[in-house]
Amino acid sequence: MMPAMRTLETPPRAIVGADGSPAFGSFSGPLPHVDLAPLRVSMLRRLAMRKRWVYVAIANREVFVGLAIVDLGYATKTFAFVYRDGTLLSDRTALGPSTAGHGQRHHRRRRARPVLAGGAFAELRRQGGLIDVHARFPGLSLQARLDARTNRPPLSAVGPIPGGVLNTTEKQALLTVTGEARVAGARIPLDDAFGGYDYTHGLLARHTRWKWAYLLGHATDGTRVGMNLVEGFLGERECGVWLDDALYPVGEGIFSFDEKRPLAPWNIRTTCGNVDLAFTPHALHAEEENLVVVKSHFVQPIGKYRGTLRAGGRAVTLDGVLGVAEDQDVLW
């Protein structure tokens, strides 16, 4: 017997209540302003544990663009890649000081603008429902606008973190996009693409691990589909699918793959049984770091999803929808 599906709640007015208690839950709608100051956590622990990032995805049938700005507390990391027709055209990573990254919160009416080594630059700015994305790396530039003025709700979650304190996250999908990427001077238009984002901000455990899957595209019957799945981290609280303008909760992700061969096929399902997908990677963004006190194993293959999504009494078939999967194991 499949477990009962959770109900998505209305987002709270504040992440932390007046009594210092976090508003844990899984929500249909945007997060309020993420203010973790009311938590009863020492300044030293807060500085050591706070991590926040935004990941922007842009995809059409042939192209997938990923851009992340990650504030680690002690440094800011940014990476960007452009995939087209089975090939990773460009893949760039840059570092900068933590003070350059998230001085202004990049969620609602906010800005993220790290100035990075090697002439790299990245900026996300949100004003109202418009999200402007600008990035420049050697041989790669991105200028795009995501339009979040939609009735389609984001999926938000607040939950406890074993070994840490809590995490907050907001995911969105199927936003309209205008703009372009340029790789070695060649123009790649993005006006027919879908966009989405993952905003995450929390006080996390020193050792953190999760697996993640995200996709944007059309089902075989033309339904617009988006998906965000996680195994670990906040679990099913941050798992959901979008079918056209409706958001549906699903169970926690179950990822089966060969950790030594991330470009081999993956199988991705959910505990509720409503997601059953095969993921075929075609390219890989990967980072391996071992600085003794800081270690990171991070692989994010880009490829195509095939299989079935069930939600809201419907079943849709995917055949070649672009997306990413991820295996992250970090000591920070």
C-alpha cells in the first residue's frame, strides 16, 4: 500500500515565529523573507553553518543552461554550463570572496552579484516578478530574463536538518524566458525555453549529502511538465511535479545509479510510486575537492528523461525531456 500523499500548506508569514519556533512544512507558494536571526543559535555557529545558493535552469528541447551562485560562508562559488544536442559546449567554474556573493539576498526584490576570479562575473537580480540573469566567463556569456509573473505556484519547504538546524528552499519551474547564451561567440537563442530556479538558505550540518533531479519540458501529449525531486536533505518536503499550471506533491526520491559511473543510466522513482523515470546522461558537470577540512564530491549529469509521471489523477509520458540529476556529498 502506497503512503498517503501529503497536503501542501499555505506558506507561513515568517520562517521563525515570535516564540523562536521554525515554521516547518511543505508549501504551495513563495517563501516569506528568509530571516534566520530569531533562531536561538550562537553567532559563531550561525557563521559556520549558514549556506545559501540559487540555481537557475533554462531548457528547451535541445539546450540546457545551468547557472549556480553558492555562498559557502568562507567563499562564493559560481558555475555555469551550456549543453546542446548531447554535447557540453561550455562548462566554467569560478571562486570569489564570500563578501562578494550574497550581500543582498537574492530571493524576492533581491540581488546576488559575486565578482569572481579570472574575469568571471555573475548576477541575478529580481524586481517584482522578473528575474534578470547575467553571467560572463571566458568563452561563455549568458543574458536572460525569467518571467515569474504566473499563477503557477512555487514549491517551498522548511524543515529540520540532522546535525544542523534547518533549511529553507523554494523551487519554481516552467517560467517563460527571453535571452541568449553565447559560447565562443556563437549565439544560442533561449526565447523558446522554459526557466526555473532553486533558492536554498539554511543552517546546515557540516557533513551534508543529497541527490537531486530536476527537469523542464513537454510530455508526449503536449502537457508542460516540471519536476523537483530530492533524496535526503529535506526529503519529500521539497518533492513535487508541475503539470501545466498545477503543482502536486510527490514522495521522496529514490535514486538508483552507479556512483563510479555517473554517465551510466540512472533510474529515478518516488516512495509514492507516482514517478518512474529513466535518466540517460549525455554530459557531466563535476567537481571534486579535498582540502582536508573542506571536501566535496559533486556530480551533475545533464541528459534526457523518459518514463511516467502521475499526479492529480493524470498520467503523462515523458520521452526525451531535458534535465539534470545530481549526487552531492560535501564536508563544509
